[in-house]
Amino acid sequence: MAIDPYDTFPGFIDARRKLNDANVPDQNRVLVVGSAVEANILKDDQFRQFQQSGDANALRRAYLGDIAGMRVFRSNAIASDTAYEWHPTAFVYVNRAPKMSEGVVASASYAADNVALRWLADWSYSEIGLRSLVDVFTGYKVITEANGDFVRGVKLRLSITGINAGADFEVTAAAGANHTKQLKVVDSNGQDVTADCTFASATPAKATVSTGGLVTGVAAGTSVITATYPDPNGGADRTDTVTATAS
């Protein structure tokens, strides 16, 4: 689902409706946002009051406030232009160490920060002596419905207005320094989308471009390189061009 960078609220409401239609519980829903989404929320006139809450503890927890009945948190663990609206029942989190086996000589377990640690010592026949082992137990499972659908969470992404493939540049036609140039394409939200683009050279006899955006000089002259990015929200493909001059 899409978030309008200049009017963020409707996107969150549309995602909320999707959860409502799937009968996902209202209570304890959470909205986790990337840094670019957070920036657009804080620029939105409807939400600027959260920035002025004066709650130091909230700021330490990256807690922005409430939107449409959901607590909103920023996380750098997700892409900066994405957000996830979900209910805690969407996942099962496990962090309990299993029971020690009877062959263990000594053992202990400890849990901290939602991670369970287990230590055990047993007899190693190959080494003819005691060995000490430490392992960590933590994991999760996504909860799906009886038909296999996942309805307890919704992914959103900021809409884009275009892409930027950089400035025109020069490469050499002979192998050596400056013979190649790696393009970097960013969208209007500042997200690096190079890996998701396709590239084409208008004049391969002068400069070629690989599927990953690496331009190589071939012969003296110029070639226009086109980068094409498919809109992740289903809109029209976005394109930008740069001119490579080989000398």
C-alpha cells in the first residue's frame, strides 16, 4: 500500500481498514516506520504536536505518538521508505531454552533482553574429557490463517515522484583508470533503488551498461544511459537518463 509523502494520514487509514476487514483485533496495534516515513510524518501538520510532547522517555523509545489508535515507533531495522501496520498476534516469539538432557554433567540457563542462553558440560568420547557448550535460543513464526493468508499485518511504502541516476560523466575508451563508472540511482525519497532498476545504452558502440548499472567505455563518443525503475506501489515506471562520454 502507498503512503503519500505530503499527506501521510490517508495511507495509514487505508491500511487500518484492511486490518479491520480481516477482523484483526483493534487493541495493541502497532505502526513501525522507517526513517524516511518518520520524517514525512513529523513534517505533516496533522502530527507535529507529537514532536512537541516533551516526553523524554518517549523520544528514547523512538515513540512518535498515536496515529489512528496505533502506537507509532521508528526503527532503523527496516527500509527507510517502508512502514508496517500490524497486531502482536501476527507473530509468535520464542526465547526459552529447552530442558537439559539427562547426560549433562552440569548446566545452567539465563534469559536477558528477550534472548535465552544455555550452558552445559558433558563428556566427549572423541576428546576424552569434558567439553563446555553455550547456545542461544530465540526465534519467531509468522501467523497465517487457516487458508494460508497473512492478514495480521500490512506493508506500506512511500510513493515516489521520480528517480535520479546522477550527473553526466566521462569514461575512458581504453582499459585502465576511469574506464568504468558505477551508476547509483535514488528515488525521490532518497532510497537507493539501483538494484531494482534496468539499464539500457542508446549507443553501445560508444559505451555499454551492465544489468547492475556498470558503464564501460568502448570508443570515443557519447551514449545516453537510461535507468528504469518499476514503481513498487504499482504506478508507472520511472526513468532517468545520464550521458556517458567516452574519450
